[in-house]
Amino acid sequence: MEFDLNQVRELLVMFNQTNVTELNLKSSQFELVLRKDQPSAPPASSLSPTVTVMPSPSPTPEPEPTPPPQSSRKTIDIPSPMVGTFYRAPAPDEPAFVDIGDTVRKGQVVCIIEAMKLMNEIEAEVNGQVVEILVENGEPIEYGQPLLRILPT
């Protein structure tokens, strides 16, 4: 069994996102041992390839405005069906599948999740308008994690 660097990186991300505390892989060419402690509260991941810090819009905290159409209607989250890496576009040089404010149809591809070198298209579950994209492009994601928020029409 041979691993390239990207496969090892993916394995580390997935290992970090599980409750597994020890993993041993051994072949004639290498041995890989992964261990993690079981703290009472989960630590921030040191394996995450990207960290996004959102600056405050003003020096004094102000309550966030809520648009009237969203506050009176229930949104629907599109959850991740697997652990992997979230991508907004089919390729780095192509436009995103959807942006905030776009209208989507049930069954329309809204993003891709890469899992072990396989690209999995994620489709909208309802007709509606994209009101929030909850994950950054290229960010590792977990099973069940909300990816997009849609306001049904």
C-alpha cells in the first residue's frame, strides 16, 4: 500500500473529525501511527488547512439586522452527506455553482464535496433562494454539517 502526500493529508483531516483515538497503518514501506487525547471539550483543529477570521464591521458591537423576509419564513439547511472538502465551483478557474441571492431549483447542483479523490455533487433539496453559504471554499467538512441555507419559494 502506497500513499501520496494528499492522501495522507485527507486521512489526517478525516481522523481528526472522528471519535477514533488511535489508528495504525503498516506496510512493508512505511508505518503510520495516529493518536489523539480525549479532552473533555473538543480542541480547535490544528490540522485544518484554512482558518477564517471575520473582522468586526465596526469597533462597537451592534446587533445584527435580520431581513424581514427571512425572519418570518423558515429556511432549510443543506447538510453534508459525508466527510470531505467543500468546493463552491467545479474547478478553480470556473464560477461558483451558486452565490447568495441566487434562485435554485430542486435537484440543481449547488456545490461539490471531495472525499478520497472522488468529487460528489450536492443538489438543492428544494426550490428557493440561497440566503447563506455557511462554509468557505476548500474547507474540510463533517457529516451532517450545514453547507448552505435556502429560503424556500
